[in-house]
Amino acid sequence: MKKRWDQVGWNEVKRIKWKEIGWYLLVIMITIPFIFPLIWIIAAAFKTQAQIVASPPIWIFKPTLNNFKSVFMEQDFARFLWNSSVVAVASTVLSLLLGLPAAYSISRYKQQTLGVFILVARLMPGISFLMPWYILFSKIRMVDTFSALIASHMLVALPLIVWIMINYFDGLPRELEESARVDGCSIQTAFLRILLPISGPGIITATTLSFLFSWNNFMFSLVLSTHRTKTLPIAIYNFVSYAEVSWGNVMAAAVVIITPAIILTMIFQRYVIKGLTVGAVKG
Amino acid sequence: MKGVRLIKAAPAFTEVITLSAKKPFRVNQLIEKNIKWLFPLPTGLFIFLMMIFPVLYTFYVSLTDWDMISGGRISFIGLDNYVNLLKEPRFFNSIKLTLYFTIMAVGIEVVLGVAIALILNRDFRGKNLVKLILLLPMVATPVAIGLAWTLFYEPTIGLGNYALKLLGLPASQWLGSSKMVIPSLALVDIWEWTPMITLIVLAGLASLPQEAFEAALVDGATPLQIIRDVTLPLLRPTILIALVLRCIDALKTFDIIYVMTTGGPGFASETLNIYAYNLSFNYFRFGAASAALVALFTLVLACNLLVLWMRKTYEL
């Protein structure tokens, strides 16, 4: 029987479970520092220069699209978007083509040394390859080509994909391929027709992470691309290299760069988490 | 689950066998016999071309005096570059700064990350949303993040000093101060990667055996005691792995440092990575740069082999 609001006594108030509210407040307090900078970036992208540099900071303002207009029309951002996409997709696809069979072989035949060999590439700092790459690619006139850039991104994507897929293949039962082989099917066909189709989750994880890291890559493009193949991270960095920084433009560019990554993460959240924590947790 | 999978794959078998029959039988046989090295071959070849060969080339260049000035005339000077490197204060400065940055950033990340994971370790409405929010700092492009934080750290117009003012603290030069620059950079790294530790630990917590906790509760342990004596010891392998993984990546930090300070002010934030980059692409002293790179490479490789050996011996 529902009571009127002035009939509610202290007992009902206690039942609101203050502990729960307190806990949720704690969760909010934990989450805010991580999302606040991103919200600020998005807000600043819609502000004018004067509004951004105002102190104390302005929280309520009228949004403007000028920064985005400037970024796309004056700075040719669409081309950089295209470049980044081409490099990310190509390096991911090629790394999958090379890495999936390799991961399968290492997983099924326990080729430990080969595995370590490939994984060492992931552990080494990129700068240690960048200098020889620059020299070698310059000698064959391949600086500022897509091939050089894609190859460099592959050196990051390939070990990552192999690492994730080895872990994934290790978890798949061998009975499937064995029954296929008993029925007269060759190993490679068993791999192609039986194992791969059920490797969806692992492949999605590997693909998403590989794409993300290529999209975000800065160091390789910094050295290996100049005009033709300039990617987004370089483009946004160039905004700040001049004396007068238009923060609105920088923030708008940041929004353009980060948005695809965020969307990808929202769709494949489960897989991204799996990929980032793989190998870190036993059993 | 296994039975279901087998049944689902069954229709593919007949299709598979007909397919095998269509292909030239000898090629198929050849592939199958050699599959052990045929499958990994393209990958191995690629890694050799893009990694092993460049490294060997770097080693070779480190024994020459090649730089922009000498142009075409390169001469073999043996270990001179290494000797000069050891005499170079900037080299040791960069190692010191790299360690300072890594220890500060990873240390705080692990403590914070574990604490947050312990708090979040229960089912609640919006848990997936929280996990998503935690993912964002990790997947957002570091260059963009670095530039945004540069604005944040701007002494006059940035939110950083505004926040300090609200708290009654003195304003800081942040990235402009040689004392504060590494902590400022570390803060960005902490913001970016604490979620990684949290997510790893959360996954680890989910796989812990429940009996230990039930036993502790039966014995009347308080939550704090449970955390200290049951949870944390059980989590030790997971935390160690997270710590090691993060350390390896933190040593390689380049993007945010380059974009925010390029090693400045002066050389106050010039980590080994940045120093090697400057030598190669700012001064174009390829011989000297190669020596620094070989040093960096050896250092990181040694650390990683050490870690791999530790994992093997301690069964992490």
C-alpha cells in the first residue's frame, strides 16, 4: 500500500541504501578523470580561439563548426584521412595473410624458437629500426611511398597478430582438424576450411588491435613519409609547429583522429579488452 | 560446446574432400609435407628483411664515422663511436631520464590500477560502460592526446594552472620547468595506461578461485584483511605480468614526449629514445646514432630476455 509523501518515515529513507549511492558516486569519481580530457577536447573543437584560451574556463558556450571547416578545407584533412586508412587497412590485411598461417604452425607444431624470434620484433623499440629503414629506403628511393610505410607498420602488426592468434589457436581443440585429416583432408585445407571459420573472435581481436595501432602510429610516418603519404598523426602535429597555434584547429583535428578509434572500440569493446589482456592472465 | 562445434563443421568435410580432389594432387602433397616451414616462411622472411637485416646494417654503420658532413667519404673507425658515447654526458642523462620516467609512471600506474580494479570488482549496472570509458585513453591517438595535454599544461591559458589555483597551490611551469617536465609527462602516461593495469587485474580477479575467499569469510576476516592476505597474494602473478608488460612499453615511450617537449626544456626530458632520434634525424650523425641505437637495442633485448627467463623459472 503506497503511502503519501508526507507519511514516509525514516525507515523508508534508510531503505534507499545509501551505501549503494555512495559506491556509485565512488565509481563516478574514478571514471571522471579518464573521460574528462576527452570531453574537453571535443568541447574545445567547437569553440573559438578566444573561448578556448579564456581563463577562467568557459563551460557554456555556443558551438561553432569553423574549426572543422578550416581543418578540412584549408588543411586538406580528407587526404590524410585517406592515407591513414589505406596504410592501416593494407598493413592489417597483409599482416593477417602472413601471420595467420605462421601462428597456426607455431601453435600446432610448438615451434617455440620461431615464436620467440617473431615476438622479439614486438619488444624492440621502433626507433632502432627507423634509422636503418630511413637509410635503406632512401637508397632505393622508397621514402614517402605507401609500400615503405605499410611495411613498417607491418613490423608492428605482424608480431601482434601472431601473438594473439597463437594464444587463440592454443585454445582450440585439435580434434576438429584431426577428424578432418582422418577423412582425407590435407593440413592446409583443414586450416583453411575448418579452423579459420571458427577463429572469428581471435581474428576480430587481432584485426581491431592491429588497425588501432597502425592508425595511431606516429614515429614511422614521421620519418618515412613527407608529402604524399602523410598520415593523420603527422598532420595534427604539423598544426602546432608554427608560431601561432590555433588550438581550435588542433582540437578539431584531434576529434577527427580519435573518433574512428573510439567508434571501433565501442563496437568491438569485448575483443579489444581481450586483446590487450591476452597472455597476461593464466587459465 | 565441443560436440556442437564438431557437428557444425561436419557439412564442410564433404565439401573439403571434393575440393582436395579437384586440386592437383602432387602440389597438395608437396605443401602438406613441408607445411611446417612453409606456413611460417613468409612471416619469417619478412621479419628478417625488416628487422634482422636493418639491425645488422645498423651495427655495421656504428663502426663508421658516417655523418652529414662526411657525405660520401665514410671510413671504418672501429669502436670509436662507442667510446665517444660512453664519454657523452647526454647519453647517460638520457638513460637516467628514461629510468626516472618509467619507474615513476609505471609505479603509480600499478598502484592506482590495482586499487581501481579491486574497487570495481563486482557486478554492477553500467560496468560495461565503465570498462568502455577506461578503454578510451588507451586507444586514443597518443599524438592527439599529447597535444591536448600540452594545452592543458599551458602556464597561462591552460586548465592545469587553473586547477592548481582552485586548490590554492602555486602555478607551475609544467612542461617548461626542467624539474616538473618528467612528472608532467609521467602524468599523461599514467592517465593513458592505468586502465590497462586495471583491466588486466580485473580479468585476473575474475579467474581467482572462490574457495579461498569463502574460507576467509567463514574465518571472520574483514574486507581489508581479505584484500591483504588473500586477494593480493593470489593476484601476484597477474600484477607482475602487468607490471612487466607496462615497463617494456613505457621504456619505448616516444610519441607523447616528442610531441610535447621533443626532449626539452634543454635536455630535461630527453629519454634514450628521443636522444637516439635526435642523433639520427636532427644531427644526422648516423655513425654515432647507430652506436646509441645498438646500445638501446642491447639494453632492451637484455631486459626482455631477463623477463622471459624469469617467467620460465618462476612459472609466471
